[in-house]
Amino acid sequence: MLGEVLHLQIIREVGRVIGLLNAACRQHGCLYLKHVFVNVSEGAFQVALIDLEKSRIRLSRFQAARHDLSQIARRSGWKSERWVAFIEGYRQSFARPLPRFRGRE
């Protein structure tokens, strides 16, 4: 099993990767946690998004962010500590105030 510290680091990195996607005005379109691939090896990890065939370019990064953040908030089931870690990573790469979205804010 992963330690809680490593788990939070992975969630933070998941947020950062999704933030990069949205910062490029791209929306995943069907974002479930099963579409996040995490490779863990000896305490190091890599995060990648899969199933991007339904992704689309939005006119603004905020449109992309609003949609994907709402999906993650609704589907992840994360409690506050994990949600905070995700948002910390997301903010690191999105580099703007977050848009309002349905779910946790």
C-alpha cells in the first residue's frame, strides 16, 4: 500500500497535470479517475491522462477548467485533505484564479 504522504503527492500531481491540460484551453470531456494513469516505481511516480479522444479545445481556459473540475469534484469522492492536495497541484499549473464550478469550491 502507498503511504498517505505519497498518496497526497500523487493527487497533487494529478491536479497539476489536469491544470496543464485546462491551461492550454483543452477540456478532457469525460474525466473519470480511471482516465488518470499513475505509474509508481520505488517511491517515484508519473501521471498521465488517457482516453483523450473526447477532449476538445475550448475558447477559454476557464470553460475547460469549469467542466473538468466539476467532473472531478463530483466523481472523485475525495474528502477535504485530498481535495486540497488536488487543488494545490491544479493551481500550480493553471496559474490563474480558478473559475467557479459545481461541486467543491
